[in-house]
Amino acid sequence: MDKNQTPTVYTGDIAAEQVDPAKEYTIESQEINFSDEQHAIWADLYAGIHRPYLLEHICQEFKYGLTLLELDPLRIPTVTHLNDHITPRTGWRIERTVVRYTLADDWYKKFAERVFLITDYLRTRDQMEFTPEPDMFHDIFGHLPYLTQEFYARIEDKFAPAYMKATQEEKEVIKRLAWYSTEFGLVMEDNRFKVFGAGTISGRAELANTVMEFYRLSRDNVIDYSGNVFEQLWDHFLKHRETINRIVEGVNELHRRGQMSSQDKGWNVVRALYENLGIGYDGYLGGEVILAPFDIETIAKIPKTVYAFNPMFFVCESFEQMDALLDSYLKPIAERN
């Protein structure tokens, strides 16, 4: 069947969807005959990210996984192709869903079965730089190169066992930990910041904003890349922690009022927030995003800005450190009786 859909522009909270259960996970819904225009959009999205000046800032694990996944730069892959390249390597499998944004309770039920859901819609040309929802390009190009590798499968395996036993408050923290690691996380590689998160990788505007922050930190003499970069980041974070907490509280209030609900508002309202709080927009805090060490206490406070640019990204010193930090919160919950 053809899928020529025009995405609705949402604001605020995730929009509720009415989906006919009979249309989910059927043979017909798994393999779709996409239009020539959809394949053309896929090709332009792929080419837009697959550029040396952007790829050099993405972690090696993504580029290795992209090779293993063997995506066609010009055509949307079939579910069969994806499973043929993923399941034998990590045991995970892919299913297509008709839901545009799967809610966490349903998402983690599938995760418990080692099923990664990909949506059935593709953004339109007016959303090439940024899409407010995770479309199939995000799902496939952003996440699935990693899912060919055991280290990523182990990370994803951590979430569902904890989520299933968590309190409602803990579930909110778990969603944020996933958001700021696998969706928008950064990792150190060869003493440089590298993009890890699928949301950043698959969104050209957010990826460019993040890369520009790497350069800005050097330009404004915040980070000396000839020294230990992660240690310097920790020093700046600790020095500005009180201010960062005030910013996070302000972002939460903006989020509650629906003022973080579009690409246009995103950082514009955060800049206005700085002014209202009397915070100088310079130095460590003078970029399009704030980079901070992967700190669970801070992540637990900052909202998922689903429909706008994220105001803060978190950096792990290594994937081993990411494993340990996620375990420190998730494992005790997962091991409850």
C-alpha cells in the first residue's frame, strides 16, 4: 500500500492517537510500497547527514554500524532487510508500527521482547532540517546502525526490566535517561566530543547546532582541546551548577506552559529565560545548547523537549561509563521482587 501522508504539526504534549488494533503488526503493515517522492526524500535526508564535515563529529560506532546495516542511500529499506542485518548479530528484531509516536508503556513492552519499533511515516520536505516527531528516517538511520552491535543491544536491554517495575516517578526518570543517552547523548572519543544520540544524528539542524557548540567552546576559550576535555567540562559544570539548576527549573516551567513546543520557540524562549533570570549569555552558557557531564540528578529534572530543540546535551566519558551510570539507577529497580 502507498503511504502518502502529510504529518500534522503538534504542539505541547504528545498527541493521543486512535489506532485500529487490527492494522498493527500485520503482514500488510510491515512491508510498504513507498512512493517515488518518499524515496527521494529519504535520499536527500541521507545525503544531508552523510557529509564529511558532519560525519567527523559522529562516534565511530555509528559509522561502523552504518556499514554493517548496508542501507541503500537512495531507497527506504524493507523490514526484511533490516532484520536480516540486525537479528543474527544482536537478537533484536524490527517491527513497523502505524503509531506516529509510541507511548512509553507500549514501547517498553516491545523492548522487553527485544523488538525495536519503527514508524510507517516519513517527514515531508518542509521538515527536512527538523521534525517534531521521530519518523522512519530517525528510527532507521539514527538508531538501527547501533542495533547491529552488542554494546548498544546491552544498553537498550537495561531499560525495559527497570521500567516494568518502576514507580510512576521513576518511569519519568527512566524516560529522561533514555532520551539523554540513546536519543541525544554525546560521548568522548579521542579526547573530543562526539555525537551518539539517534535524535541528534537524524536531525540536520540539531546536529549542526551541536557541532557548532563544539567549535564555540574553543572559540570562546571555554574548552582547551589540547588538554583533558572531559575534565574541563566537569569543572565548568560544577562551577555553574547552581545556575544550571535555575535554568533547568525555568525550562520545566516553559515546558509546562507549552512554550518549548516548536522549533521556532525552542532556544529563543531559553534565551529570553536567561534574561528574565539575570543570567549572562556568554562563556560556558553562551551557546545554542549547554553541554554537561552525564549527571543522573540533573537529567532527572530536565524535561524531554519532544517538539523543540533540546536545551542541554549530556556527555559520557565512554560507553563503559554510560553502562555503569545507567546501571546505577536502572539495575536496582529491575532487581526488585
